[in-house]
Amino acid sequence: MGQPGPPELHVVTGAFGFSGKYIAARLLKAGHRVRTLTNSPTRANPFGGAVDARPLCFDDKAALVESLAGAAVLYNTYWVRFNHADFKHSIAVENTLKLFHAAKEAGVGRIVHISITNPSVESPLEYFRSKARLERALADSGLPHTILRPAVLFGKEDILVNNIAWCLRKFPVFGVFGDGRYELQPIHVDDLAGLAVDAGP
Ligand SMILES: NC(=O)c1ccc[n+]([C@@H]2O[C@H](COP(=O)([O-])OP(=O)(O)OC[C@H]3O[C@@H](n4cnc5c(N)ncnc54)[C@H](OP(=O)(O)O)[C@@H]3O)[C@@H](O)[C@H]2O)c1
């Protein structure tokens, strides 16, 4: 029997953040070589030397392509949750398109892209319209890809569901919008990571 080949390179955005950390942990467990592209290269690296960190340098295409070269899969979690005074969803869309272009130029084998439930260009919400635009761009790119559409994530580091749970434990009343009968199917962040890693080659 021949020697096993060198481990494949898998690149994940935001491995020091929320879902990216769980995806990176699963990739390491599966024996892959893992690199992260991050906006926080100086943040504590919970993986030590096991994860190589490179900057998400959207304005340096050559460096972005170089960081992605040879990657079997790119797992893209990059997004901003809210429009801020100095950072908008529209910038995140433009940056994500740059990431897709760089991945194509670098010859990345597949993109696993984390989107959102019910993205639509008709949505009154910019978050959902922007996500629909990115899904379209990825489909049009010709890159092999998988799109995951979670509704809401929960887990130890989550702030939304954990804060709601804290309020429910501490206060006798809790306000909900509308009639409160709408349904939502959350997913644990590690289950999403499992789906993402299973979608790689
Ligand atoms: N969290 C949820 O409940 C939820 C629900 C549905 C869908 N999703 C989708 O799942 C994906 C990942 O979500 P997540 O909660 O795991 O994200 P996250 O860890 O908070 O962030 C993921 C990536 O985006 C970057 N980022 C986040 N905010 C930024 C900002 N203000 N400026 C610059 N970069 C920023 C992070 O930068 P760093 O590299 O610096 O960490 C990281 O690379 C997103 O596409 C999101 O739309 C999330």
C-alpha cells in the first residue's frame, strides 16, 4: 500500500469567530491542513499553531489569491450582522464578491457558503436581499459550491439565543413581536459545522 498523500488544504474565514471556529475544529479533526482568513489576525488563536492565519485583505487581490492557492475547499462565513455607521452590508457584499473572484483565480476546488434562510432579492430587509445577491453571484461564478441556509445558530458563544434565554430565566414577562405564533428552526453551531464539512469534497 502506498503512503497517504499530504493533507488537503481547507480554508475557512473567521476561524476565531463563531461558526468558523467550529468548522475549523471539525476540519482539523478530519485531518485536513487548515488556514483561516480573518479580519482579526491578532486575536487569540484557540488552535495555536494548528491553524495558519492570514488577513482577509480584500483590497490586495494578489495576496488573497495566494492565500487561497491550492485549497480544496473554502468555507465562507464572512458577513456583517448589522449596518454600522462605518460598515454596511453593501461593503460586505462587495468584499464577498472579491473573495469569490480570488477563489476562482486561485483554483479553489469548492466553496461552501453560509447564507441565511429565505434569501430573496424581493426582501424588504437588506440582509436577506444581499444574501440572495451573493447566492446568485456564486451560482453564476461556475465554481463548484454548496450553500447552507441556517435560520439562527445557537451554541456557547452565541449572543442572541443565550441573551433571550437569560431574560426568560430572570424576568417574569418577555415581549415578542406580532402574535408570537411564528416558527423558527435554530441549529446548533456545531451541527452547522458538520454539514459544512460534509459538503466539502
Ligand atoms: N449567527 C447566526 O445566528 C446566523 C444565523 C443565520 C445565518 N448566519 C450566517 O452564518 C455566517 C456566519 O455567522 P457567524 O455568526 O458565525 O459570524 P461571525 O463569526 O460573527 O463572523 C464571520 C466572519 O465575518 C467577519 N465579520 C463579522 N462582523 C464583521 C465586521 N463588523 N467587520 C468585519 N468583519 C466582520 C468575521 O471577522 P473575523 O475574522 O475578524 O472574526 C468573520 O470572518 C454568516 O454568513 C451569517 O449570515 C448566522
